Amino acid sequence: MAEQQKKGVFVAVVAMMFLFAMISFVTNMAAPFGQIWKIQYEWAGMMGNMMNFAAYLFMGIPAGIMITKMGYKKTALVALVLGFTGVLVQYISSTLDGGAISTYIVYLLGAFICGFCVCILNTVVNPMLNLLGGGGNKGNQFIQIGGSLNSLAGTFTPLLVGAMIGQVTDKTSMGDVSPLLMIAMAIFAGAFVIIFFTKITEPEQADGDIMSMVKGALGFRHLVLGIIAIFFYVGVEVGIPGEMIFYLSKPVAEGGVLGSAAIAGTVAAVYWLLMLVGRLTSSFISGAVSTKTQIVTVCSVCLALLLAAIFVPESVTFSLPGSVESPADFVLFTFTGGELPIKCLFLVLCGLCTSVMWGGIFNLATEGLGKFTAAASGLFMTMVVGGGVMPLLQDTLAGVVGYVSSYWLVVAMVAYMLFYGLIGSKPSKKAEE
């Protein structure tokens, strides 16, 4: 019996790992898909991403309430159903008239439903992995492994989408990426079956009115400033590679650089890969280097890289070793290189910096909150909506001042996070009392 229970836990852990990867997989489809819709409607590039993240505004706190009322397992199953439904709706949009605004509305609906899914999964997966690991170091190890898979999925998603789209033309449509949507539906369905038949011991839920806990948490000044910082952070994390994809994939005659979604996807994939490198590095040094020092350092370096990307002339280029031009190239690892502005290299290197920001800001903002920490987590999840609002604002700005100049908005957001690391994260007198 003990052996069967151990096997059941192992299966559940593997399922949670897949779900951790799916969070990034589903989220990071939105910006590359925007290349398709931007052909039809110039304003549409970041709208799918916006709808995906807008769901967090509505589900951040309710997701916590669902866990309290239904438990982790049932909440996870609801999220999987929503994920399957959201991807299915996006798949349906790939079968409709690609040039019709009604088709785009169907796609946006699917992206919004997927947003509900990933928000709930984000609230569920971390504590479930900790629970399955038995807490302590083992539980934390499971979470770190899940986080690494999350980064790997974020690396491969734009690469896969770019490979399927290839060269961006007026005939590019959602039908080009429909195989990716079918794979996503299969994974969601498989994960549902596994979680449904796996016995998971639910942790004891804390008593208390969640809204009163939220009100109490907002009494901490450093938390409020941290919530603003996390709103900006998600906008920075998504906006840097997202706008770069548009910059590289749009034809030169229309203000872009290469007109290749494949090369754009390859470059964006390196950004997410560097985020993985940064997270692994931080996990090794965090015992000796304080969170505040890490945040101040990465924000300072990120500002320097962004300013370099803005001011270095576009004529200064570097050779890209290779890029995926088709799905076959991705499988066979046969690549075709290209010349890119070196400013893209500076933007990609920002991935090393953004990798540390989420965990660091969360750690600083929840310092000394005690019983209000759980409520603060719900508030943080709600503010993930910044990953939709700020990239959309940046893309709108890019239409007015140009792709490169739109990164001044990112500079302003990173500057605020630097302020938070230096000054704003200091616990207020009220927090210390």
C-alpha cells in the first residue's frame, strides 16, 4: 500500500511539473501569435497578451478563495478545464476566416479564458509541489525544478511559433500554428486525467475572512510599493522580448528589420533561456548575497543595457549563428544565420536581470507581514495584469515613436524597481510595530 501511495505521489509531482511548464507555454504563445494578427490590424499585436493577463485582475484573489473552499486538487482540475477550453477556442479561431474581425474576437476570448487558467494554476502549483515534497528542502527543490521547466517552456514557445510561421506574409494565419494548439489541448487533457485519479492529501486551510486579511496587508507601505513594482516587473518581463519580436518580424519596408518570425522567435528564445540561467545562478548565491543587493544590481545593469539598446545605432550589427526557418529545421537543428542590430543583443541580455526580479520583489514586499502573507500573495497575483497592460501600452507607443523609442517606457519601469530596491522596500514604522 505504501508503495502504491509513493507511486501516486511521483505521478502527481510529474503532472505538477508539466503544469508548471504549461503556465509559461500558454502565456508565451500570446506575443508570438500577435505577429499573425498584426498583419491584419496594426493595433492587434499585444491584445491577445493583454487579454491573457487581464484575467489575473479578476482571478488573483478569487483563486485563493477557490482553494479555501474547494481544496487544491479540485481547484487545479477547474483550471485544467479552463485551459483546455481556452486553447480549444483559439484553435477554433484558426479554422475561421483569418481576415475577419469576428475571428479575432474568438481568438481574444480564448486568450482570456487561458488567462483564468494560468492565474489559477500559478496559485495552485507552487504550494502543491511543496506539499507533495513534504515541505522543507525537498518541497523547495520540487518548486525549483518546476520553475526551471517553466523557463524551458518559455524558451521553446517563441522558437516553435516562429518555426511554424516562418516568413511573415499577408497569407500568414492562425492555421500555421494550429498543431501547437492541438499539442496544448492534449497535455491539458492528459494532466486532468492524471490529477483526477491521483490521491492528494490536502493541507489544513487557515480560518479568517480573506477580504479583511487583504485590507490588513494593504496597511504595510512597503507591500503597497512592492505591488506597484510587481505590476511594472511583469510588464518589463513580457514587453522586452514581445516588442523585439515585432521589431524583427516586421518587413524592413514597414519599419521592421528582417520580416522573419523564425529569427524573431529564435532571438526571443535566447532571452527566456537567459532567464533560466539567471534563476539557477540566483539559487546558488542567495545564501550569501542579500535580496536587496540582487535587486539593486540587476535593475542597475538592466537600465544600462536598455539605454545601450536605445542609443547604439541600428547600423551596428552582429552575426546571428543561426535561426529556425521551419519546423523541420527545429527538429534537425539546421539553422540559417543573419545580421542583427547589436541593440537586440542588449535586449536579450536583459533576461539575466529580469530572472531575479519577481522572487526578489516578492521577498522584500512580504518581509514582516506574518499572517497577512497569504493575502499579499493574492494581491501580487492580481497585479500580474501589468504583463498585459504595460506591453500593450508599449506597443501603442511604438506605433507613434517607433519600436526602439518605445523602450523608454521600460526604462521608466525598471527605474521604479531600482527605487523600490534602494528605498521603497524598507519596512515602514507601521510594519515594524
